[in-house]
Amino acid sequence: MDALDDRTDEFRFDYRPPAIRYGDGAVDALGEELERHGVTTAFVVAGRTTGREPAVIDPVRDGIAGALGDVFAETTPEKRLATVVAAVERYDELGADGIVALGGGSSLDVAKAVRALAASDDRAGAIETFGATGGLPVPPDLDPLVVVPTTLAGADLSVGAGLTAAAENGVVDRDVAGGLSAPQLIPDAGVYDPAIVATTPTGVLCASAMNGFDKGIESAYARAATPITDGTGARGVRLLQDALPTLRGDDPAYGRALRGTILVQYGTSRPDASTLALIHAFGHGLTAHSSIQQGAAHGVVAPHALEHVFAGTTAGRTLLADALETDPDGVVDAVAAVRDGLGLGAHLRETPDLDEDDLPAVAETTAEDHLIPNVPDGVDVSAAALEDVLWAAW
């Protein structure tokens, strides 16, 4: 047996991917893609900066052409339910019948929530449910969604989204952090244009890239890994290892980085499984207790989390060594080298609003994260063990 063929157990791979359109000038065909899905009035959901930046929004407007209804450039990193409610009101006013999500993870998540709430027969009830449980209900039939990513976080081919609500905004009675998840949330199409990604500021792009890179790393060892995700993830990791360090140079390999990002997230978010695991759980724990950006959090913690994983299991180690063109003992250093090539910080102590006294709470939050069950057998995921990982990253 090939040394890399360690997926000998039975597996189930239930993934319904969107149509994927890639290439320079791909946004020129947005109108064609929307027409394929029966959209006559498209509603663009974007961030406050992205949706007003001519280099980004003008090509998108031109690509949608006569099907453009309006651009709602109001999303923020907090992914507020109040923003979703305002967007749905505008969606109704337009009589829109499809959504274009433009931006990074925040805009993509808000767009999915807009899609769900707009399709609800009982919006007040859906909002009340979110306020009570942190989960926004997702109706079975949704209007089409086309995503146009501007970062490399790899949040686009997903069946879930994060969402928060603040009592001060008047939509709910208490602060809530939650989200929504359903198979039908997967986009109908993804349009990937290197020229659009190139408009994103380098610092933002580099942080998002680490988030995407780690999707490929985790898909190698997560419980839900399959031979299919082995293939796409490993190839994506190889592309990203080459491309990501160039993003800070004179000749950024945007296209190679974007192709790698498509591959590392292919099949990682499925109706019955996810290959996101310990690194992403740490990202959630750190962002819950500080203002650190999730990609930056990944950069600091990924090598230490991987070292902890490999202390308990050999799952995915040979596959990653092959993808990163190193030996199994060199995987952790190779991941750290990508982090360093992106210019990301290497120590948690550099996070301004994170104190040593916060680490136990971060470890507790990480240990309770919904992604922890994806960590393979043999890896200690107790709060005490995870706190040790954080101290190593400190």
C-alpha cells in the first residue's frame, strides 16, 4: 500500500458544490451566471469599504449590468443581525430575487443570513429564535446566491455562517453570538477573479490567507477527512505554500493563491461533516477574548496546535509532509515558514488586549468549541492541555 493511502476505513462524502468560475475578468460574466440561476434583480451585499471602492465595485456593477438592483455596502466584522434586518428590508423594497455576496468572511456570512431571513415566512419568529438559541432558522427554499470573494480566507464554499446580535440595536433582548447552518446555504455559484483579490490591502489579504491555508492543513488530520479532501486539500496546500509568501513582494501570485484557496475549502464544509478542527477552534477562542483577527490568531497558534496534534496521532502527517515537500518531522516548521512569509506575528504576547491571565479562559472557550469533536482520537483536548498550547504560543 502507498504510504500516503491511510484512508482505509469506509467514508461518506456528501458534498454539493456550487458552479465555480475562475479567471482574470471572471466578474465580467456575473450577469451570465445570475441568468443561469434565474435572477433578474440582484442584490449585492458588501462591506462598508469594499462596496464603495471603485476598483472593486465598478467591475462587479459592470458584470451584473442590467440585473443589478442595488448595492448594500453595510456589513461589518461583527456580522450583526441588525445589519441583516436592514438588508432584508431593502431586498423586499427592490423586489430582488437573488444575492451577490462580495467581500471576505463577514460579508459572505451576512449575505447567507440575509438569504435565510428573506425566505422566511415568519421573520419575527426567526429573529426571536435566534435571540433565544443563537441559531437562525434556514427555510428549505432560498433565492440564489453567487459569491465573489475578495480575500483568501476560504469562507465561501460553506454551509454555515456566523452571526451576532447586540441588545443595544433593539432587535433582540440580549447579546447573542451564534449563526446558521444548513445544506441549502451552499452558494449556487462562486466567481473567483484574481484582479478583484488584488484590490485587497496586503495586510488584510495576508491574514485571511493564513485562515485559508489552515483549512488545507486541518483537512489532512480531521476525523471527517476522506481521500477526496486529501487530494484537494494537499494540492491546495502546495499551491498556497508557493504563492502566499509572494503576496508581500513585487510580483504577487494572486491567481495561484486563489486557486489554492478554492481547493483547500472544497468539501471541508458538508451537511454532515466538517474538516475544520483544532486550529480553527483556537481561532474562535482567541477572537472571543481579544480583538485579534482570526487569520492572525491562526498564524500564531497553528504551529503549536499542530505540534500538539502530532504528539497524539500520526493522522495526516505523511500527507502534509508530501504536500509541503518536507519530511514528517518538518511539517510544523514548514507551516511556520508560511506564517513568517506572510509577515504575521509569532507570539500571542504581541496581542495588545490579551493578557496572560486571559489564557485559561481562552483555553476553556476553545475546549468547548463546536469544532473540537473533529479532532482525531489520541489528542488531548482538555482545557488544561489546550492552555499549555497557548502558553507555548505566548
